[in-house]
Amino acid sequence: MSTALPATLDPPALHADTCWAAVAARDPAADGRFVYAVRTTGVYCRPGCGARTPRRENVRFHATPAAAREAGFRPCLRCRPDDPPRSARHAAAVARACRLIGTAEEPPALADLARTAGLSPFHFHRVFRDVTGVTPKAYAEAVRAERLAAGLPRAGSVTEAAYAAGYGTASRFYAAAGRHLGMTPGAYRRGGAGIAIRFAVAACALGFVLAAATERGLCAILLGDDPEALAQDLRARFPRADIAGAGVDFAAWLAEVVAFVAAPRNGLALPLDIGGTAFQQRVWAALRAIPAGRTATYTDIANAIGQPAAVRAVALACAANAHAVAIPCHRVVRADGSPSGYRWGMARKAELQAREKAGRDPE
């Protein structure tokens, strides 16, 4: 039986037991949903306020700070309930840091970024990672790699592009560039010409699967109904690469990919050559963080990478994914929960979602 106390509620739509549980737990996730006012002190607070927990009979709940002020209460000086919620403040601080990293000639020091955010370096590092899914250093490296990718085709030389992208030394440049570009800088500057890609196609639980690899790892996992159409898709993705059928030594990799498509929960123990821009890499990392059997919306992904306004760009990054199942864009749905598009067919997407939700893998 409910023990809600209507007399301590304003408006009645707020459930007293639910609100009190959040206050007692000092739950920061409830910040922004309501505030609580204490009759004996005349102060109203956020649910997650660190002040001493008041007696329940002295507490009244209000939907907004304005409603609490109208009732004659004043804001707490400790939790500052009139300010934006902590999550919003953190997101804004990280957004400012991202802009600073994006406009700086060289990656700013962690201490400088933390000072700008008004946080300690340790706290800022944790907040940045929680909001974007990557560390400040990884984000800065991705930004430099994106500058490099944009500048290489029009630069006079690879060295010129490296310094223009913010790499202070050639050793740092060559140590990081290939990892982000998915190929050597020189090859990228030539549009991928000369890169060797081997591939093979096999029947799998979802029709046919094409597995393709460079010397760095799998550069594509494609699903379809027609082996030749899959090969054409691969050539369209890498128009200037040297693409050829794989030899017998590739059989073990192909078998592992087939097994992975049949049982994605087991994971894939093969290296991936992902490439992509800094933004795409962040989106794909967020996709890989969605647990099997769960779904997320494009808005969820945009929020996860710290760019809530980039919903359309997130959708485009999902569409550009060349690693079916390994980068699980099949776990993305529209805001209303309905299925969104899927490059490899809506039937496959529905099958993957249903099997993962049921705790089973495709047979």
C-alpha cells in the first residue's frame, strides 16, 4: 500500500515516496526533476544535496525551484538548486574543452583544460571520459588525425601536412597517424592507392558474409544475399586499393568471422582496421559500448559523445560503418523506439535485435 503524503506534495503529480527515496539516497540522477524544501530551515535543495538529511515530516517537494521560492523558501548555498544540474554543467564544461582542443594548434595540457572547466585534473579527466567515452588525450589525438586526413590530399608533402595538423615531431606523427588513418599517411594522401586488401565470402547465419582485411586487420565485414554484390560493395568502399581474393591462409579468419556473426555475444578476437574520421571513431566507440540485447537512439549516441546537436551526423556515421555486427549499429533505433535503417537489411537487423534480446545468438 502506498504511503504517499499528499499534504507534502506540490503539485500532486509528484509521488512523495519516490521523491523521498531519491533524497534519502542523495541520488544525483534525480536533479532537475524536483527540489525538496525543509520547513525547519526554510531552505530548498537538489535531491542529491550533500547536506544532512532532514526529517521526512519536515520536507515538502516542489516541481521547480520557482515553485519552492513562491512557497517562501530560499535556495541552498551548498547545492545551488537554481543552477543547471551537475550533469548539464559537466556536459557544458566538456563541450568547451572540446572546442578548445579543436581550435588549439597543439593539444592543450590536461591541467589547462581542467582549470578552464573549474575542476581538478583528476576530476576533469573522469568527467570528460564519462561524457565523451574517451580520454582528453585520445580526443586530442583524434582531432589531430582528422586534421591530417583533411590536409594530406592538398599538402605539398606528408611532412608539411603533419606539422600543419599539430604534430610537433615526425616520430610522434608516424607513431599515431597510421593507427587513425587505417593506412600509411603516404597511401592515404594517394587516395588509398597501393593498399592491398584480401577478402573472402562465406555462407553465414544471416545469408552471406564478406570479410576483408589489410595488413592491419579487418577493414570490412559485410552482410548480404549475393556474394558478387558484396564484392562490388567492397570495391566501391575502397576504389583505389588493390583488392584480391584471399588465399588459404585467410580461412581461419573467415571461419572466426562466420562464427562471430552466428554468436556475436562471444566477441571477435581479430584486429579491426577501422579508419574513419575522429567523429566517426567516437560514434563507433559509443556503438560498441551498447550491451548486447539493449538498444540506443541516435540522440543517446549524440549525448554519449558530448555532441547532443549532432543527431543527423551520428546517423550518417552509423550508415558509414563497414564492420557489420562488430560495430553494432543494429542496436540503434529511432527516438520513438521504432526500427531505423540498416545497410544490410531490416530483416537482419530485426533478427539480430530479437536474438540478442532473448539472450540467444543466430543459429
